[in-house]
Amino acid sequence: MLDQLFKKKPVLLLFILFPLLCGSIMMPETDFLEDSQVIPGKLEFIRDSVRFEVTGTIPIESVLSPKNPKVNILFKSSENSLLFEELELTKNVSYYSYSKEFVLAYEPWMEGAFLEVQFFQGKKAQEEPYQKKVLARGVITTPLLAKVGKVNFDEPIPQVGLFISTGVMDTDLSRSKEFLIKFDAGSSSIKMNSANAQVIADLKNFLTENSSVLSFKITGVQSPENAEGSSSKLGMDRAEAVNKLLKESNITIRDSLIEVTSRWNDWFDFRLLLREYEKISTQRKDQFYAVLLDEADYQTQAQGLRKITGFNQVAGDLFPSLRAAKIEVVAKPLPGLNQAQSLVLQKALEQSTASSELDMADWAIAGETTPRLEDKAKIYSKMTELFRSVIPYNNLAVVKMRLAQRTLDQETKDLLWKEANDLLYQAAKIDTNPYVLHNQGQIMVLQGKTWEAYKKLSDASVLTRNEDFLKYNESLRGALDILRGDYKLATLRFDYDYTEPKEFFNKGLAYYLSKDFSNASLSFEESVMAGRNYGYGFYGLALIAAQSGQAEVALLQLDRAIHASELLYQKALVDPIFEELRSSEEFFQIFRPATSEKED
């Protein structure tokens, strides 16, 4: 019956037999790239290059398989690609083998590139590979996270360059003074007699000379006399009356600085007056102090004082001064030149003169205390005409460096760097100065001349033991040590007390790259505490969590990092360190809110 069926429908016979025939005569396709691998398994930036080795074998199944074998390596991204020379194949009994080491000068496009091995066989002119396999995706560029002063568009502009300071901004110029407004016995009404009027005039003069007020306290006090009452209300009323008088006298102090209070049943103010009282002997004063310092209550001390010979005379002289409100001010002058000096300075800036009534210290103080870079430039530029000194050349160069930080136009930036370098060259001709060397090194860093910069910074550190200078110079050296691959050495550079999140981050990065994850974690946490909106500290903590296999923690820290920085957002998407995390839905979930926010 089957014979009849197949005779009538031969196509049906072919349909049934075809799978069986195929199973007996067709071999499964050979995976010629199965053994192909890259060492290390993830490409990594080290000392300005990417180094790796590609190895593998190609099986030989018969004398005809494979025919004209060829292996190529392709390194490709959406922006660029490198196709390397054909790998040399060594023929063995049952396989071909290949192995080659590669050293590539790192370029930014490589961070998101993939490394692919391609196998060709058959016709020699064949263009499309018979098989291909991705060996690695991306390049680990963690050292390039080191903060060296470069500007990123979504981050605060880093401060670069070190001014040579006069020290005026760091000097504690604060001074304190007391002013006493007196009242009649039992009264809280102020009489503007000549004495009180003079107090207000003296207070105005003090605040004119010291216009930066640090604290301002008004304390109402009252004497132990019966006429002064038996409660603290009088003292507070006096304090409030003085506060009102000051406002009526156009003495304006920020409310947040003013403290209004009172003292009652307290011998503190009497003790202060007694210290300057000269109508009794030192021995008699000691008797008073013995009572005032015995820590008894107010009434017990009052009884003890009255028993001392001469108390009535002392009370008669000192108690009237306790019917008062005391104004205690702590203030300092604004840094910089006074009004007369400022007028002379302005005149000198407007004229083409080679001399000045102000000395170099005055000019340096003016430049240091002027907030705007444009004004600093005018002052330091004029100083180069008036004085042969490192200070104006160095400081004008720093102004140029900071102006370069503010422009996005590379041509303008390059021009400002050139002008700054020219000024630093002139400064170096005058004297060998660590600040000049540091600034020359900083410009080289921004220009990508890492190795030349390191030499300048190293020379600068040798010239001074100034702690503040070394703190900044060594931190920049440490960042360069990271870029140069000297991670252990880099950890030694950050042995200073920092406040900036970027310094803590660089310190953590040095520890992380030297495999000291405990200290790295501490430093990254300090970076987070110093600036929660900075983002890089969170990224560092994500790196450590990913390294230790803590996926949930890594995702949590990464979420915080990418929402703080667009650069970190883009980097996390290609960073090979997070390659395993990218296979999870949770990884891409943390990016979705950020995407929707950008679309809004």
C-alpha cells in the first residue's frame, strides 16, 4: 500500500525522507572561534594605553576544512574603528593556533568600543567573515575619573591656579568693643544727654571702620539698689529701648546678628567694674573677690559684701554704672584698601603713569581683595608695569587660567592658556617660585601634557614646606599619579585635611585602584558627606559594591551617581565594571526616570 502511495505521490516520499537523509550526511556547523579569547577578559586603560592579548585555535576536521583560513581583529565603536593586520596562524596536527599581544594608545572613542575577532575561509577575496565573535565590550577607564581641573558641562567649574597671597584674607582682623548707655535709677527711658549721645557717635565710628559685624549683643543690666526693682523686667526693658534707639539712629545691623538679653541678681558686671576701680587697696579688693568667687547664691554674696569695710563707698561709685544697657560688638574691617587709598588706586589705573603713591603691598592687597576676575586683571596688569616682582605676573596668569575655565570656545581657551604661560615664564625669570611651577604644571595638565606637568609639580613641592601650598600641589600630583598608573604612590599624596568632595574622591580612587577597598570606601563616603550633589563619591561606592558582588548596593549607589552627573550617566551605560549588572532589568530601571526627566 505504501509502494502505491509513493508511486502516486513521489513528493510525499521526498518530504518524509529528507530529514533522515540530512541527518545522515550533514555535519553540524563548526564553531571555529570557540576557543578565541582576550586576556585580560575586560580591556583596561593603564598608563595612557590599552594592552591585551588575543589567543585561540581553529580546528582542522579534514584536509579540506577549513580552506584558506584567516583571522582578523577589529576594534570598533560608533565613532571610529581599527582593523588590525591579519593574525599569523601556526598549523598543528589537528588545529591552527594564534596568539598576539596588542598595545594601543588610548583614545576617547575606545571607551564604548567592542573588540571582535573575525574568521574567514573559502575564497581569498571574501569580504564578509564566515564567523565573528565579540571578545570584549568597552574599556575600563576608571583612572580617567581622576579630577585634575577639567571642565565638564554639567558640573561646577573647577577652581584652578594658585594666587600668591598677601595673607590679608586669612588674617584675623576682628576686634571687640563695649559701649554703655546709662539710665536713671529705676527707669528704662533713654535720656539723650551728652554722655549717651557720645556713646552713639562712638559706636557709629567703630562700625564705619569695622563694617563686617560678626556679633552684636545688647544686655540690659540693673544695680542691686532698691530703686532698680525686684525683677529682671527692668533690664530687658532697657535692652529693648537701646535696640529701638539704634534703629532710630540709622545703625542697621542684621536681625540674625543681634542678641537682646538681660542680667539680674548677678554680680558679674559689678565684678568687672571692680577690676578697674582704684579707690581701694589691693588687699581690700581681694576681700571683695573672695566673696564674689565663693559660688554662693546672690543674696548670700550680697550680705557678705555689705560686711566688708568700705562697701558703701564702692557701691556709691559703681552702682550708677550698673543702671545701664551694655552693647558688645565684635566686628572687623572689610579687607582691602580704605576709601582714600581706593581713590588713589583708581586714578593710577586710569592714567598711563610709571609710578604710584601706593606701595606694592597696597596694590597686592587691592588685587587679592577684589572679587571680580576682570578687576583683578586690571590691577595685576598695572602692577607688572610698576613693580619687578613674581606676584603680579603669577597672579595675572591665574586670572587668565580661570577665565579660560569659563569659556567653551577652544580657540579662546588656548589663547588664554598661552597668555598665562607667557606671564609665568616672565615670573620664572624673576625668581624660582613654587606657585609659578604649580601653575605651569596645572596648565600642562589641562593641555593633556601629563608627564611634563608631573615634573613641574614635583619641582614645586621641593621648594616649600608651606602646608597650604602642599595640600593643593600634592593633591594634583596624586591625581596625576592615578593617571600614570602609580596607584600606591598616589595614596601617599593625599595625607592632608580636605574639605572639597573632589579631593576625597581622588583619594578614594587611589585606594580603589590599589585594591585597598576599605580605605577607598571611607574616602568615597567622605566625598559624599562633603558634597551630596557631587555624584562621584556615589559612583566610587558603586564601583566597590560591584567589585564585591553586592548588586543591590551597587545599583543603589549608581542610581544616586547618575542623577547627579550627566557624565556619570553616560559612563555607567558603557563601563565594563557594570557589565554583569547590565544583564538585569533593575539596571536599566534606574535609568528610566532620568530619561523621562531629560525629555521633559
